[in-house]
Amino acid sequence: MSQTPASTESPSNGPEEKNFAFEIPDILVVVVYFIFVLAIGIWSSLRASRGTVGGYFLAGRSMTWWPIGASLMSSNVGSGLFIGLAGTGAAGGLAVGGFEWNATWALLVLGWIFVPVYISSGVVTMPEYLRKRFGGQRIQIYLSVLSLILYIFTKISTDIFSGALFIQVSLGWNLYLSTVILLVVTAIYTIAGGLTAVIYTDALQTVVMVLGALVLMFIGFEKVGWYEGLQEKYSRAIPSVIVPNTTCHLPRHDAFHMLRDPVTGDIPWPGLIFGLSVLALWCWCTDQVIVQRSLSAKNLSHAKGGSVLGGYLKIFPMFFIVMPGMISRALFPDDVGCVDPAICEKVCGAKVGCSNIAYPKLVMELMPVGLRGLMIAVIMAALMSSLTSIFNSSSTLFAIDIWQRLRKKATEQELMIVGRVFVLILVAISILWIPIIQTANSGQLFDYIQSITSYLAPPITALFILAIFCKRINEPGAFWGLMFGLVVGLIRMVMEFIYRVPSCGEEDKRPAVLKEMHYLYFAIILCALTAIVIFLVSLCTPPVPEEKLAQLTWWTRHFKAPEIRLENQTCVSAEMTSSKEENDLHSIPWENRDLEHEEYREVKHPCWKKVYFWFCGISTTPKPILTRDEQAALERKLTSIKEEPLWKAICNINAVILLAINVFLWGYFG
């Protein structure tokens, strides 16, 4: 009887006390921050070309290296990563930071291998690349639908849940009200601004996130006595109430080592290096959310520069997310390190553990007035940045890869409006998904994200690697390989949901395939099996003619594509292609100047209609019609992968320096 009031009192009283501590300077910081973000979004949307698919979805291919690098970082480091990385760091130590450092290699592979092929092939989305590479529509539609499913269940839902968890723990606000407000603000400037607003806002939010998290990191290290003090205090961070005859309450003896035993380790080193590379290549080289950033670069050198900057930025989460999570457990072992189900439910409402509250607990306990408001803004920035990127990329996939399959004669305006309406539908689904995520196994948020990815992503990784490097691969091999990988992955995923991980002190009754095969090992096996099926089926069926592979593989990226391919593209209607080319022609001064001097009469519209047109990105100015030669010149410019020798050398040197730093860090903390 005594437990019931305690468990209901703690969640309500705890946050309320923190709410009283949330003073006027904190509120002012949050308000000023949000005004600034909205101003940046509106400014960038006004100066961006949003009236065409190329402008709304690819920022007019005019972005430079630094906002691309910052956007690559902030699109990936959402609130789910803040909560999940810090929580897993609190529970298991440094090894989870390897998920961040592994990204450095994948980002360089993106800039140096994948992006040159994507640019030369002239694609807007990843499914569109597969359609050009293999022909047919079933692979493109399959990948679009799978990507949208992955976004909803592993990205949108977990980001919303973790953001709401942070707000609930730190401010005591109503969970649904705060989440709905965040989603509405995010959706408004995504819909109104397009990708340019997303990228400029991401650049601002990356600065806010990194500075705020670094401040908390230094305060936390000072409290525990820096790195040596953390090693000592973390090893003794044992909760006062434990489960008898178990070792769940003890911190791992290898907590400060990243490379762990291949059999008994919670994150075994072969899985961390090889299995994680499979997931990293999917995330950084084939995922629409990430690749869309690099494809918006004005040229290949800027795309490479963005990858290098993103790689440097991905070094830091180990220090300002993972280690603060460990500091939180060292300072608050009874709350963050609880193992007794009754105590855990009393502390955070989850019986399986409270490591997820590590980061918000640290913010509310250590941050001084004013800076606390900054950190609230940082987490809100992370949530909005991640959701903005996903909403924008999802609308791209739906409008171009799915809607145009249903309506082949869809106009440019129709595609723009459909993309924006789909964002609103995603928001509604996300809000409805909140209670389901609340009842999920919240004590293992980061494991949930990575394991779902391990079951669904490896076949896509295998397909893209073979598509780019192996000319013999054809459409039947690609399709049946994907189907095989999907079936095997779904079987493992369903088994994971049926057989839950046992709580502390419970007997592990799961089948051996779950108990003894780590999900990172499964990713390696699934990727290899899918590649074998793709290759074998391709060998048994006719190859793709050599002339149809021009500009579509690593070996043929410099070949000139036959002219007939441009006329027969079914993915983009003639009207859309023409409009995209007209939009991007603004970056070709010698052609654009002549066009601008031609007289076009602008139709007068009432004010309400002008606002509607602006919100939907519909241009009211008649557009010039390009000649065939001008279209060909624009096509050559947009698919060019030539680089200035100086900037090519600078990018290469920076990439080598980045890899050297990465190898040193792995060796030092290994």
C-alpha cells in the first residue's frame, strides 16, 4: 500500500519542484531562442527558390560545405540520441560512443564514393537512383515504403518519445501538450521553408547544441574530479537498493574500454567494427535524410567538405553526451542506476531501469539559472532539427516516388501541395504514436533503435554497394535479394518482440538465436546473405546493357549518358523537369541574364491568395521556357563531378587528418 502513493507522488512532485526552479531568465532564453529560429527559417525561405521541386527538396543545389556539415551532424544527433546515448553510457560505459566514431568512416565513403555517383546520375532521391540503375518501378516503390516505415517507427517515434521524456522530467509540462506544440512549430517552418530553411536552421541549432552540451560537460567533469575522478566514482556507482543474488547493480568492469569481449561483451568488438559499419553505410550513404544534405551541395568539393566537417563534429558526442551520461550515474546512482523494479517505477515510471533519465537529470541538477534554459533550448533544437529533416525527406519520398507513380501527369503545383499535406499526415501519425512508445520498453531506447535498424537496413546496404560497384547486378537479382533480406529480418524482429529481454534476476528463456547472436552480428550475416542472393539471381538472368549504365556506377560515372535516357525518364514529368531546370538555371549567370530581360506580365492576386501561394511554394511569376540547348547545358552542370585541383587536394588532406585522429581515438579508448 505504501508503494502506490510513493510511485504516484514522485513523478508529479519531482518535476514540479524543478518547475519552480525554472526561473524567468530560463524562460527568456527559451523564448528568445525560438523567435530566433523562426526568424532564420522565414528569412531563408524567402531567399530560397521554393516554387519548384529542385528548390524545395534540394535547396536549389546551392549549399556550401559548412551548413551541409553542420546539417549532417544535427540531422543525426536528435533528442533520441541525447537521451539514448547518455542512457546507454550510464548503463554500460564508453562502448556506445563507437556508434558515433564509426560514422566518420561512413561519411568519408559518402563524400568520396557514393555522392559522385549520385550527382553524375542526376537523382533527387535514393529510390530514384535504383530505378535509373535497374529499371522498373517495384524496387523504387519498395524502398520508398520501407524508408517511410523506418522513419515512423525508428526515428519520428523515438525522437518524440525522448523529447517528451526530457520535457516531462525537467519541466513537468503536460507530455502531450508540449509534444504537440513542438511538432506544430516544426511542421510550420518545414512546410513553409523547404530544405533551405531546414539546412540554415540546422546550422544554427548545431552551434546551440554543441555549445550547450559542452558547458554541461565541463560542469559535470568538475563535479566528479575530471576523467580520473569519473573512473573512480563510476566504478563505485552502486544503488542503495539492489536485487539479491545478482550482479545487475554493478557497473561493468570494462566500462572504460570500447573494444569488448566478442562473446560476453554487451557490445562485442567485431560487431562494433564490422556489424556497425553495415548500419553506418545504410544511415550515412543510402538514407534519404542524410544523403539529401550532400546532394544539395553546389559542387562535389562542397559535398566532400561537408562530409569532412560532419566527421569532425561526430567525434564530440562521446565527450558531451556519453561521458555526461556516465557522470550522471556516478553522481545519482540511486536514480539513474536503479535496478529494483519497484524503485525504478517510483523514480521514472519504468520498471526495467531509469538510465534514460541520465541526461535530463544532469541538466536539472547541475546547470545554473539561465544556462538551464539554454540546455532546454538545446534539446528542443535537437528534437526539431531531427523531425524537420525527417518530415522534409519523407515528403520528398512520398511526392516523387509514390504519388507520381499513382498520378503520372501530376503537375509541379500538385506535387508541392501533396508533399506538404503528407507532412501534416506524418505529424498526426506521430502524435497518435506517443502512447504506444510510452508503453514500450523505455529502459532500452537506444537498443530499440539500433536493433530495429539491424533487422531492416542490411539488405539495403548490400544492394547499394553492389549497385555502385558491380555492373553485373540486375533488377531481378536486386528485387529478390531485397525480398529475401526483408523476410529474414522480419522473422528475427518478430521473435525479438515475442521473447523479451529478462529483467534483473529473471531466467533468460529466449531461443539461442536471440540469446547468443548479438544484433550487430545478425546485421553482418543478413548483409552477406542478401548480397549472395542478389549476385546468384543476377547471374541466372540477363545483364543490364553496358550503354544503360553510363553515369550510374563507380566505374561508369564519367561516361556520357545517351541522350535518349533524358527523354524517356518516367520518374519526373516533363513539366516538373522543366521547372526544376528553370529554377536551377539561376545559378548560371550567362544564361539567366538573357532570360530575365524578357518581359512577363505578372497577374495581380488578392492578399489572402498571395499568402496561400507563399505557404505552398507556388510561384506566381510566369517562368521562361528553356531551349533544348539550354536544358542540355543545365543537365551537364547539375550532373558534373569535376573539381578544382586545389579544393580537391584540400578535401583529401583534411580527410586523411580526420582519419588519423579517428584511429588515434579508437586506439586510446579501445
